[in-house]
Amino acid sequence: MDIVIPIITLIVGLIGGFAIGVFYLRRQLTKMQNDPQMLQKMAKQMGYNLNNKQMQRAQQMMKNQGQVPPAGGKRKKK
């Protein structure tokens, strides 16, 4: 019993930490879509210097990634 409880606690902590991390990352990406300065800052940290056209394209790509494309290619059986 002395070994089982720490292992269960570790597993629960890892799962909880992962869930919180995913939630935080999604929230930050949503903010970045709406805030061009934040997107520009991230690009500069990665060594890129984006002009206005590239910035708009990057924002559009981020918005499109958040949407789920419709399932295509499935046919109805007659």
C-alpha cells in the first residue's frame, strides 16, 4: 500500500498537468488569433520578421486550424 498510493498520485498528477497544459495552450492560441502584436512578438522570438500580408495570412491559417473540416468522400448507400 505504501507504493501504490504514490504511483496513483503521480499518474493523476501527470494527467491533470497535461489537461491544464492543453487548456492553457489553446487559450493562448485563441488570444494570438485576435492579437496581431502577440503573433508578431512570437514570430520575432523565432527569428522571423513578418510584414502585414504575411501577418494576415498567419492569422487566417491559425483560424482555419481551429475549425474541423467536414468529412468528405463518404457516400450514402442506396
